[in-house]
Amino acid sequence: MTLLRVEQLDCRYGLLQAVRGVSFEVAQGETLALIGANGAGKSTLLRAIAGAHKPHGGRVVFADADVTAMPAHRRVSLGIALVPEGRRLFPSLSVEENLRVAARRGRWDVQSVLEVFPMLQARRHVAAANLSGGEQQAVAIGRALMSNPRLLLLDEVSLGLAPIVVDSVYRSLAGVIKEGTTVILVEQDLARALKVAARVICVLEGRIVLEGEAASLDRDRVVSAYFGLKRPA
């Protein structure tokens, strides 16, 4: 079943066009990785799906409902949750308080989030400002899960984190994916993106230049598309 359809989406910042005629679909339960260099338009695309950026043209259709003009808070109630780049936690609130802020009835609650992110168990009463970068990223993902989303949008999971910390976050993320949550992941680390996602879309200068099943894509072809070294046939 198709959960999300993006149709000919255009996004701009003034005269700068960040996303250009992008179209793709995501099935229920699928994990899709959006890859591309800095400035490719990946984060803008996620923000447009979440309702945090108003598109200039095109449509976003979620669960057969056109949500293009719908504000972000209403999309959350429909089941779309965004983990933004930079985490944006409430620094003075504890881990548990940050999680409860987003609570909606469903599979995910504080206990189930802490089970998936065991690194937070002993830190649940610590203020977010006093957490490490990896712990903050785990709280940000956990907070999004607390809204019990049908679609989880993750922007730059590994950005600014040490490799060993990224490994820990991704191990927990694998548990989230195993639960059946539909995930769109923006990631600059090609190896991690290809490992965790069933399907990959490569974006260059706001356009999709490569799309396919992760297992079937040749790494050299992906790298070439990523850096714009050649246009795939």
C-alpha cells in the first residue's frame, strides 16, 4: 500500500529553487534513504513533506489525502513526524519530559522508547542540555516516536556524531524499522544509507538523479550520481 506520494514538488527560498519537480512514492513499512551532497535539497524536501516548508508547486499526498496546504501540526495528528537537523530539544526539560511533550496514544510510550534506546534509561531525569550529542539524537528520535507516527522523517541522523555513537543510534533505529514504522532517512553517509534502507533516492541540485533498490544499486553508480560526476542512464 502506498502511504506517501510526492508529485512534481517544487520548493523555493526566494529566487533560489531548492527542489525541482520531484516525484516519488513510499510504501507502508518501507525504509527510503534520501542521499546527496550538502545543498542538494534533501532537508527542504523533508520539511515540505512535514509541513514545515510551503512548496511553490506540486502535491504531497499522505494516506490518499492531499496534505499540501495542511499545517504541520495537523500532519502530526495524521501520523507524520519529523526529526529535524539539529534535534531542537527543550534544553531545560529532562529526557522523559522531552518525550512526554509529544505523547499521543499508541504503540510508543516512554517505556517502549527507552527499551529501543537503552542509552537513555539511566539519563531519563537528566536535562537535555546536559546530554551528549548521541543521547540528544536518541531523544529527538524518541520524541518523534512518542507521537506514534505512520511516517517518520529523519534528517541527518549521523551529523556531528562520533562513529561509535552513530553505530549505537543506528542499532536502535534498526529496532524502530523492525517494528514496521515507515521511514524516510536523509543521510550523507553512503555506507550507512545503503545498509539500512530498502530503497535509495539520490538528489542532485534539487532533482532526483538516481533511484532504485539499495541491494541492486552499484556503489560506483551511486557515488557518481551523488557527486554529479555523470548522469545515470
